[in-house]
Amino acid sequence: MQTSWIPFIPESASTVSGKVDALYFYLSGVTAFFTLLISGVLIFFVIKYRRRTAFEIPRPIAGSHKLETLWSVIPFLIAMSMFAWGAQVYFENSRPPKNANEVYVVGKQWMWKIQHSTGQREINELHVPVGRKIKLIMTSEDTIHDFFIPAFRIKADVLPGKYTTQWFEATKPGTYHLFCAEYCGMNHSGMIGSVIVMQPAEFDNWLSGNASQQSPAVAGQQLFQSLGCVSCHGANGEGGRGPGLVGIFGSKVFLTNNQTVTADEAYIRESIENPSAKVVSGFSPIMPTFQGQVTPEQLIQIMSYIKSLQATGTPATAAPASKAEATPAAATATPQLNRK
Ligand code: CUA
């Protein structure tokens, strides 16, 4: 583990870490400047204007508009500069870029379970390539955790029943600390791990060395059939009782209550766990809830399968699989025939 040239400041190893540090130094600098100025002036005045005789009466002060304006406007401008700069860094940090590689993170007492979109799984380790944007899609199986990589200056709560995201682009190969930063029970302090940043070629090598695992999209496709989703949500709407799901992810959905929602992770999750909350226009609220029947990991897999259902009908992220599951259309048609 490398150390930084300033004590107590972790290594700076992502595209945002320099910006976060600059803002932090600015805040500390302003604070230090005024602390020193006020204490210095205070000590100086205490000595200079000390009472010299027992019955001394000071000259009254009438006040000054000029002075009052000055000491209102200057702090206002300083405060606004902190706000504007902070907001700019915050926006950049909290909006994952569209072209980022997705990595799923599931927190659980007391470990981090990580799965890459190509299927590789890791526990308490996250391998990433240097210079590529990585988006973390995070959820928890039990209580509130918090995924914190100090060297990247990123940190976000990981909540049960909800997805949170954060992103980074590592700039320096190396091994960095990964912490749980929310007290989550007895072994909270042991819920730590490493982020291993590798050269892209080295990373691809690592990825292919672990390639035997099933991608989340393919696992999701199997769940889609075993849970019976396919009988209503056939790939091309064959089921008829539920809306078809091809190309649905990220699109706008028109609801029975005349509202429109975007079919994002939160909407799909809600539709699985509480299907009658937002029913698509033209359909009846007949879908049973799957709350408690799918684990957070399985939910991620189903999500990932639905995401992979592009208009062409071919899972985008599916690893090369057997011919039978090469296209979801073929795979989903078969069980439906069996069912009838
Ligand atoms: Cu998980 Cu603290």
C-alpha cells in the first residue's frame, strides 16, 4: 500500500480524487485562514485596548454601513464559492457516465459479494482495469452497509431493498483499501477488502482466467423461466397477460393511471416485488408479488437479463452459452409450449 506525501491523506488514485482533494484543501485553507486571523486579531486587541485605569469609559461607536456591507458580502461570496465548487464536484461524482462497465455489489453481514457483468464473482476483492469507467450497482441482503474506497474518494450507502450506484475511473495500478463505512453489527470492522487496479491487458487476462462462471444475464434468463415469468412476459409478448419485455429497459412506460415512468432499475425492482403499484396501461393487476421469493442476487440477475433483451432479442452481455440458450426468443418459446 502506497502512502501519500501528506500524512493522513490516502493515496489519490481516481479521476475524481484530485478534485475532491482540491475542494477539501480549499475548505481547510479558508477555515485555517479565518481561524488564525480572528484569534490573532483577538489577542492583539485584548492587549492593545486593555483597561488601563479603574474608571476608564470607552468612546461610543456609531456604526458604519460600509463596514457592515463589506463583512456581509465577503463571507457570502466565500460561502457561494464553496457551494458552487462543491455542487460541481458532487454532480460529477454522483452521475455515472453512460458508457461505464457495470459491476454488481451485494453487501451482507459481513462480506462484499461482487459480480462482473461478464459473470466473474469475487468476495471482498474487486479487480478493475486502469483508465476505464466502472459503475457499481449496489444493494444489501440484510442491513445498511456503506461501500467506501478512500483512494478513489468515493463512498455510498448500500441499502436493503434499494439500489444505489456510484462510479469511478482508476488512474493508477495498485492495491487499495475497501471498507464498510456504516456500522452493521459485530464484525463491521472486519467487513473490509481490496480493490486491485490492473493494466487493461492484465485485467482481460484475469477475466478470461475466471471465465467459467455464468454471466448474470444467463442466470437471470434461467430464473425467468423457472419462476414462470415467461408464461406471461414472453419475449415477444406471446403470453399476452403481461407486457413484453424486449427493449423495455431504459424506455418510457405508459401506466394505467395515465402517468409515464422510465423503466429503470428501481421500476423493474418494484414491478417484481410490488407488481400492482405501477401497472402498464392495457394490462390488469394480476401479477403475484415475488417479494421474499427472489434473493437480492437473483433480482440482479433477472434485472440483468431484462437489460440484455434489446430489440434484436439477443442478450447483449450473455457469455457464449450452449446453442439452446443462444437466443432468449428460442429459449422462452420452448417452455411456453411445454406449459400449454
Ligand atoms: Cu457492513 Cu459495516
